[in-house]
Amino acid sequence: MEMKRYIASIMLCMAMSVPVHAFTVVIDPGHGGDDPGAIGRIAREKTLNLNAALQLGEMIKEAYPEVDVIYTRQTDVFIPLHKRADIANKNKADLFISIHSNASDNRNASGAETFVLGTERMEDNLDIAMRENAVIKLEADYQSSYEGFDPNSIDSYIMFDLLQSDYMNQSLQFATLVQKQFVDSLKRGDRGVRQAAFLVLLRTACPSVLIEMGFISNRDEERFLASEEGKIGITRSIFRAFSQFYRPGKAVPALLSDTVVVPTTEQQIAQAREQQKVDITYKIQIFSTRKKLPKNDPAFKGLKNCTCKKDGVWLKYMYGSCKTYAEAKKLQATVKKKFADCIIVAFQGDEQILVKRAIELQK
Ligand SMILES: [Zn+2]
């Protein structure tokens, strides 16, 4: 019976041409809602984490439509730590990526580090574990949810000593790939792969890492983390590590495999900004369908040279190419006569980005 049902479901998937589930990644932007995480001069941790998580998810979906991308939060809301792990377990995650930004009383501290759950040199990393775990105190019933665990008491951390993770090797593998990308491609300061007693990693039943992208308490690094260059560079680094982990030995998709050059001088930053402005195009998306259509298909209602972009199982058809939002608005008004529901979409190079962001970049 079971077998029959299994075969039937596979056949159904094939008939609907839905990709068979291959892999589930749960992306966890740390903090949110009443818990801002670390607060810098210009940036807040919860917002940086959320941006990076959403961007990473988009990149993965774009490159690997067969991968299920699930977020623990997609908006600015508070989610208890244990619920974050529950989301991973309920969805039978194959990989859990928690994204954070660091802070330290030492304003000079800088660099990226990636943690796995473990007790090696745990005392060295107790501060950071305590700080990240302290958020459970915002949860009304934290004492029962975490069986009396007190995030500020060293004694509580003794329980981690008994811990044996089945996923240690794979977690270490992914963490190492992330650090390698941060250091090799993005030239971030390397604080290495470390082990610490993070509650959020304790309950997940899959390879799990916690990434600290950099120090929001360090002026230069905060500026980098909050910049467009920084945001994209960091997300691409994690994305590439994901590619290598998900498809060991296979090449990273061409679109994203260009080496990220991080501009450092004022002049380079200005140049990069100009480059981004030039690189933006707006198009009018007229409809989505699962079917590949020939160029002169009547469905285009006479619109010529429509382009097509794959998004998961969908093919999005688009018309026109404008350099500014104002131009796109005008074009949309004419296209609306044929396609009442058409929308404006934006691209940076080949990568689709939010229209709002495209407008911001062009300011
Ligand atoms: Zn954090």
C-alpha cells in the first residue's frame, strides 16, 4: 500500500512537472520584533539579519528551484528560539542557517565567524552564547520551554558538555565553506569556525550553523554590513557555500560565480554605485505560465520580443526594457490596455530585485 502510494505521488509530481523535493533549507534571521539584537550607530541587527536571509533565500530559489526554502520569519516579528528549531524539524530540514550580526564592548573587534553547536573551547565563546541565548528571557514561559535553563548562569551550560551532535561533521563542513567564502572571495577578517552553546542550534535535527556576519559595534564593519556592496557580498558568499554543500564538486551557477570585488576607497565605492545604476533595467511582466511559448504566440497579443524568465515551475513573460522607473510607468500604461494585470519588475544585471530597491539604487 505504502509503495503504491509513493509511486502514485511520484507519477503525480511528474505529470504536473513539479520538481520532486530534493532538499529543504531553513533560513533563520536572528532576533526580530521587540528583540532588536545588537544595535549599532546606523544599523540594527534584526534588520541586517532579515535582509541577508531573504536575499539568500531568493538566490537559492533562483539557482535551485527544486530546493524548498523556508524562513523562520519573513517580517519584523519576535519568534522564540525553540520555535525556530521546531520550524526546521517540522519541515524536515536538511540544513539550518541562522544569520546574526556580532557586537562587542571592544570597538576594534571585527571579522566574520561561523559557529556550530559544540563544546570545544566553549569557555572562550561563552560570552557570545550567553548574549544570543539571553533573548529567551523575552519569552513569557521560558523557564518551562527550556527546562529551567538560565542563559546567564555558567552552571546551565554544563548540560552542553553531555551533548553529542549527530550532525557535527556536516555542520562543520558547511561552516568551513561559509568561512572560506567570507575570507577568500569577500576578504573579510577571519575569526574562524568555532563551537559554542547556542540554544537555537541545540534542538535542530539537521546540520546547523550560526553565522555572525561581522561586528555592528565596529564603525567600519557596520558601514560595510549596511552598504549595498556589503549586503550582496555577504549573501553571495553564503549562497556559494550553499552551492558547494548542496552539490559537492559541482560548479557554482555562472550567474553568481563572478568574484565579488569589495570596493574599499571612496572612489571605488562611487564607481561601484554608478555601475549599479547603469545596470538596472525595468520590464513589464505580462503573465506567468508553465508552458514555453513560441515567439509569435497569440498569447502575447501582438507584443514583440517578449522575454522569458524561469521562476521555479513558472515562466514569467516580460515586455520591454526601460532604464528608469518613470519610463517603465509610461510603458506599463500602454501595455495595460492589453494586459490589465501587468506589473513592473526590476533587474540588476540578470538578477531580479525589488522595484523599491532598484529605485533606491538609482537615487
Ligand atoms: Zn544575534
